Amino acid sequence: PPLIHLAEYRPSDFLIDRVDLDVRLHPSRTRVTAMLALRPNPAGDPTAPLRLDGDELALVALALDGQPLPEDAYAVSPSGLVLSAPPRRPFTLAIVTELDPGANTKLMGLYRSGAVYCTQCEADGFRRITYFLDRPDVLSVYTTRIEADRDEAPVLLGNGNPVEAGALDGNRHYAVWHDPHPKPAYLFALVGGRLGHVATRFTTMEGRDVAVAVHVEPGKEARAAYALDAVVRSMRWDEEAFGRPYDLDVFNVVAVSDFNMGAMENKGLNIFNDKYVLASPETATDADYAAIEAIIAHEYFHNWSGNRVTCRDWFQLCLKEGLTVFRDQEFSSDMRSRAVHRIAEVRQLRARQFPEDAGPLRHPVRPTAYAEINNFYTATVYEKGAEIVRMLKTLLGPDAFRAGMDRYFAENDGRAATVEDFLDAFASVSGRDLAAFAQWYARPGTPRLAFRTAYDPAARTCDLTLSQSLDGGPPLVMPVALGLVGPGGALDADCPDLADGVYVLTDREATLRFRGVTERPVPSLLRGFSAPVRLDGALTEADHLVLLARDTDPFNRWQAGQSLALRLIRAGGPAEAFAEALGLLLDAEAPRDPAFAALMLSLPGEGEVANEIEAEVDPDAIHGARKALRAALGRALRDRLEDIEARLAEPVGTPYSPDAAAAGRRALRNAALDLLAAGDPQAGAARAAARLEAATNMTDRLAALGTLALIPGDAREAALAAFGARYADEPLVLDKWFALQATIPEPGTPERIEGLKRHPAYALTNPNRVRALVGSFAFGNPTQFTREDGTGFALVADTVAALDGANPQAAARLLTAFGSWRKLKKSRAVKAEEMLNRIKAIPGLSRDVADIVTRTLA
Ligand code: B3K
Ligand code: ZN
């Protein structure tokens, strides 16, 4: 597929100031009349034709300044509409198009999710509604009139504020919405359908009274209460933390069941995958509640970081996504435990972004070329993009960071901005030169940070040498939070190079001298994971044990445990010392901070272990070694784990609360169950079955089922069957059940999945179902996905092939599971390559899948 390059960016030759839309909803023949107020862009080419984007549209009529256009004045092609000699003055174009929402399986543009009409326009779906300048630097003021059958779509929602509504003949009705804030087309949205809702009001810091509502499938209103509360908390937090008030009279969230990703930040009308809205104790886990809170916040925060200030072009995607992820992470940290949340963020980064950055799909946080932009909504753009913002805050300190954010919003409000605009705001408020720091946006790959220490007990000095590398290129600006720790705790040593415990490494190598070091120190580096790098360890087991027990930085205590576990998984050896240290930690932390203690008990995932291995990755060996370590820990810690299990049992009748403290207790108790079962599967199966029986909420029920799922036998099969029957009418719960079975690390799993594909609730047309069943297998079952007989790869490849025609975006995303194929043991890699080549050879492949397969094989 042809590439689009950042270097070739040119402003649009035309601008569209106003858009008046009239949308007459119909299941198969929806008619859209667009009235566009156009004018030549002073910054564009004054001789250029007018090229409007279009995709799978039927053009019904076209008029310029009210006059129908003669046929030789324009040309229609599959990619759009071209006027060869447009006026060189302001003019209007009236365009009538017809589309078939019911046949729109790509879930881009206007489509139907069940009986609900909805839209998804980012990145380039608006061109599937009408012909348009579908690029983020064309900002227009929209007025949308929606008309529909009253029974089919009693609720009609648009961007901005409602201005008018009324009845029409023939059981039809209409609503008019006006959005005063100029926006790019990707933020357009409308919804029409039978929906119930929950609502509240919020008064902004400016005194604006906002009607807030969450719309869901009728009958599920009670499950929207948590999401509604999360909206209000997000609104308040963005005022307190960033001084950003909401700017319309209404804020609507709509949940739909067929959606390609998590949610979408359309102006005043966020549309969500229902998985990230609907929650009840009986159907959602603590993790679901946390994800709902985070995604509601994320989309809401986009109102400023993304909507008020948008992106000049899609290369700048991290400008809104990395920044907004950072903002939602800060929000969640404030709502929950900061340390625990930081650990969760880093786990996610390592599980998803590190492998991406080390494989064929690697790209800079700001890419310089793409074939299909929808393939760049990646962990690198989002998660690594957020890490860059976090580093900026660490470098500048909280006050200058906040001042820079204020400057950025003030200078770019109503504009389509770039990464340079963002950095300029911070440079100007702080007086700092951020040119070298900007390299983080440009260079792909995970940098390495290495260190060595030289301790002189007589002089009481310790020299700490840090060195960095990334593909042999120039050094990056790397904030390294650090300190020294001794067997008695943090050492109070003096180092003039540190500011607030942070050293900013700008050279390839630097040596810091600490004075007044009274005992042999262990360096605690990259506290709080202050930069997204790999730390090459020169620490001994004893050093890690010191950090695990004594570091003042909770992230690095957790990290020390992870490092010890990684060592044992990779090299084997006795686990006694590690188990003993974990035991002491549990004694201290389990009563104090159960969520943290639970994280200490969870070992690095199989993917994280694979990250550490350069080549010839053998997922079976990793799985076996990890399982053995878990078994050893389960046995060694048995008494303590049993004690935790007993102590943390909730008194019968305790009502469920999704708050962080209660969730932390459940997490620890369930982690204890899981580790106990690893140590003694027979007793574990009985224990898990009993816990399953006694569970009063989905968190505990699913955790017990998950433990049981790893222990083959009749008890497991019976429990799975009972769970499937109990939730037969709850698709979001069945997704958990699909995912759990798809990740069983046993040879029978591909066959089990084939069986589940025939389950009445499974549908290739629903992205949640496919992700749950096939996506969980591809991304979460390394031993079976990469099997030497190739059946795992084939299962996923067949799904990609079956899905591509209908939903290319979903197909392409699934295909990224092959990203690390080259690192696999040869016998597995050849099978992956064979499958990739088979996909590549399919005629008529979508651009989305063609792009991923080509890059993966390159
Ligand atoms: N901005 C959307 C993602 C759109 C994906 C388009 N393929 C959701 C978000 O990041 O908030
Ligand atoms: Zn986003």
C-alpha cells in the first residue's frame, strides 16, 4: 500500500467554516444532505482543484451556490469527489448522499449496532457519511438535524447543545443539535435509537449548569450508575488538577454493543463500547470498574486535550492520545492508590508496548509515514506517549508542568496543533531547551540503561555510573529517579547532582558521587519507573532482597520482586530466599496495603519473560519455569496464604463496593487462592470450587473460576458449564468465559475454541466476542498460539481472513498478535511465517491487513 509521509504535510487548499447536516435515518437508505460553507485557504494552493474525500457513498445530488452542477464540472471516484475548477471565493456546496447503515459492517461511518444508529468517524469515517475534507486541520461549526421514525429511534443525539425537536407526519420526528465549537470531522457523531438513561447535573467552576447523561440499552440503566458517577468525578478532577471546565450545556455518553475499540471522544457525545459503561456487582469485576472509570475519564479529558486543541495531522496522534492517557492515569492515581496504579501502568507498558517496540511493527511515538492510520492507534502512541509527558513533568517539576499545560491550552485553543506546539509551551514557561528531549518522539525502540557502582568504605563515597544506549544513536534526555539503600533502609547520602531525588542523564555516560555513605549501598534506580527504558541489572540476588525489604520507593520494592522472579524463571535455582523475603513482606504489607501485597504475589507474565530474551524464545520452557516457581512459592508460603484467605474473607452479607480498598482485599485474597492452588492443585481445585460456590460478586467468582481453569479435571469442566449456563443471556459475562477458556495453556484449547465458535452467543460480527475468544488466545496464550504444529497460528489466521472482508480494522488488530514471530524458536517461527505468507496471498486484502502483514514480514 502507498505511504503518506509527515514531511509531505501541506495545509488544505480549502476550508469549511460551517456544516449543516440533515440526516434522515433509515435502516438501509439513510439520506444525508450536507450544506458546506467553503472558502479557499489563504495558506493553500490558489490553483488547486477541490478534492473531497468519500468512501462507499452514493451521490444523489450536488449543487454549488444553489445551482445543480453540470456533470462535466466534477468527477466521482471510489476515493472521493473532485471539482476541477472550484470558485476562488467563498461558496456553498450542497451534497446529497445515500448510505446503508445496516450493511456497514466496518463499524466506521454511520452504522447500526443492534437496532441503534451510531457513528464512528475517527480517523477517517466521516467520508463514509458525506463527501468532505476529512482531515483534522479542517475545523468547522456543525449544525445537525436528525430525522427518524419515532418508534425505531425515539432518542436522537448529536454534538453540542440541543436546539430544537419536534414531531413530523408519518410517525416521524426530528431533533436539531448545534455545536458552537469548531471541530474536525473525526469528532462528529450522532445516535438514534431506543435507549434508556441515567442522568445528573454538574455545575462547572464557571457556573455552567451541565446536564450529564449516560444512555444504555433499556433495562440496563442501573448498570450505568457507576459510569455516570465517573463522568462527574472526571469533570471535577479536570477542573481541580488542570483548571479545565466543561464547555457545553449537555454531556452525553452512549453505550453500544458493536464497537471497534474502547470508546470515542466525539464533542459532547462520547460513544462507548458497552463493556466500558455497564457494570453491576453480578456482571463486572473490580478490574472492569477500574477500566470504566479510566476510560470514561479518558474520553472526557479529550474535551480539552484533543477536541479544544486538536491535531494538525494524524502523525500528531500522540499529541492527544499520549497526553490524554497521562491525564487519565493521573486521575486514576488520585482516585485509587498511586503506587499500585503506577505498577499497573508499567505492567501494561511492558506487556504491550515493549514487545511492539522490539518487533517489526515498531515505530516512533510520532510516526513519519503510514499506509493506514487506523493501524497506528498503538501502545507506542498511547502508552509510551504518556510516558513522555510524565518524563516532561518529572523534568520540569509540577509547577512548571502545570504552567506549561496552561500555556499549551491557551495558545492552541481552537487550533490543530503539533508536538512542536506542545513542547514550545513548556519551553517558553520554563526557559528550558527541549530540543534534545524531543528525540523521544522521533526514535523508536526501548533505550537501555546500565549502571555500576564503586564504593569506597574508607572515604565513605560511592560512585554511581549510569550509561544509556539506543541503537547506537545519540543519548536521550532521561530522568532517572534514584537513591541508595542499605540493609537498614534508605541511606542518607549526599549527592549534589540530584534534584528531588532525580538525576537527568543527558550524556551517554555519567558518574555521580555520593558522600557520607556509611555502609555498602544498593542503588535503587528508576524509582517510580521514571523513564520507559530497560534497566540492565548488575544487582545480585542479595541486592534485590535488600531493595525488596527496604526500599522507600514502593515501585522499586515491587520491581525487586519481579527481578528476583525473572532471574529464577530464566536461570532456575532455589527459591527459598525469595519466598522468605516475600513472606516477610506479606506479614508487613498484607494488613497495611492488600492491593500492593497482591501485586507482590503476581509474577512477571510469560510475555514479560519473553521480552528479556533476544532470540529462540521457547514459550513452553517459559511457561514451565514460571509454573514451577509459582508452585514452589505456593508451597513455601502456604501457611501465610491460608491465613490471608481466612482473614480476608468478607463477613456474609457485606454489600459489594468497587472502591480501591475493598478491591485490594479481594485481589489479595484471590491471589492467595491462586498461588495456593499452584502449590497444591488437588487441594486447590477443591478450595477454588468452594470459593466459586460461595462467591457473591463477579470479581470473586471469576477469580475462582480462573484458578480452577488451570487445573484439568471434571471439576473444572462442570464449573465452566455451570458458569456458561448461568450467564447465557449476558454477553459481556460470556466474554469473560470465552477469554478464560481461550487462555487455558493446554493442547486441547484450539479445539475448545472451535467448539465455542459455535456457541449461540458468539458472532464474528461483534468485535468484543472475537477479541474475547480469538484475541485472548492470540495475545494471552503463548504456548498454544505458537504451537509447533501450527494449529494455533492457523486458528488466528483463519479468523483474520474470515473477518477482513467485513471489518478490516478488527482483523488488522488481531493480526498484530504475530508481531514477535521472528524471535520465536525456529520450529515455531517457520509456522508463523507460513501463515503470514498465506494471509499475504489472499486476493482483495484490506489496506489495514495488507499493511500489518507486509510490515510484520519485512
Ligand atoms: N480516539 C479514539 C480512538 C479512535 C480509533 C480509531 N481507529 C479513542 C480514544 O483514544 O480515546
Ligand atoms: Zn484517546
